[in-house]
Amino acid sequence: MIRFLPGLLVLILVPSLAWGQTDNMPVSEETVLDRTSDPVWLDSLYQSGTAFGQFLDEAQARRERWVSNYGDGTPDDAWTARADRLTGSWYLLAVAIDGCSDSVSTIPYLAHLANYSDQISMRIVLPESGRPIMEAHRTNDGRASTPTVLVLNERFEPVGAFIERPEGLKTWVETDGADLPSRAFVREKFAWYEADGGRETVATILAIIESASAE
């Protein structure tokens, strides 16, 4: 930021925003479209990613919740039968960060899905490298957000994406949660996640894969 004072030029350096849930800094549309539709780039980014076990070991922010949610996210009858019917190979390329409240409430459950199913694998990349994916799949209100989980087929072609939150929670955020004070909003959001236990997040990913399989 630059400010002009009489007879004096003052340069104020503003540190870049820390990566968390959102980033509104744009990248060129051409870069986004080229990269996020390019199987070669997506394959390379996926291979550079971190397996969930290593990500969990290295997580510092919200660590207790990461560990707790992963511990609570054992295979659920609500989705194991659907996972058992999958064929082919599917890759979850998740853009996430440990300090994000939505990442910690969704990614551990997807890790269990990937552990359970021989057809599904998952890698995690940080927003610094996964930013084009976030930019290409913005939230309803226009934010580039974590987590953004891109679903890739066996040729590393994108077939769908999970963006930030399950649809049920998005509806709550836009209605009952819209006018809540910040602390109450966070408290109620975590309560929603805890009651859901990752079921809607996993169901969304399975629905994307099932739809792509049927094409």
C-alpha cells in the first residue's frame, strides 16, 4: 500500500494474507482453464501431493480436531455398499490446509473412503500449488476456497468437484446461519459437521464417481 503525505512518500508493506478458507486473489482465466483441464498437469500435481497419513502427522493447526475426526470416521454402512460397487480407478485431488475449519471437517472422512476402496486414492496439495483448481471451482458467492476436491478418472481427466462444504451445510449457511454472530456461526457449523459425521461429504464424492461411471 502506498500513501502520499505532504512532502513525504510512505511505503507500507502489507503482508500477504495467510491461506485459510478463502483466497480472492485472481489468476488469469487462461491459466486456470489450461491447467485445470490438462490431465498431464493434474497428474503431475497429484503425484506431488501428500498422502493423508503424512498430512495428518504434519498438521499443527486444529490438530486435535484432525485427529478426532479421523478417529471417528470409520467406514459407515451408509456408504460402504456404494463404494463396493465402484469399478475403475478414481483419484481425489484435494486442495486443503490444516488451519481450515471446513477442511478438518471433511478431508478425514474422505481419507477413510480412500482407505476403504481399492478404486479410490487421495492426495492433498496446499493452496499455493492447487490455487488454479480453487479458482476454477469457486463457491456460490465467488470465493476460491479450501477444501476443493477435484475428482479425476483413470486418465486424470476431471469429472467433478466438491467445493468447500456439503450442500446441506451450504443451505444452512445461506439461511439460518446467515445472520449469526461469528462465534455462534462457528459453533453451529461444527455442530452440523459433528452430527453429519462426514456422511454427506462422502456421499457427494460417490455421486460424482457414480455419475461419471455411467457416462
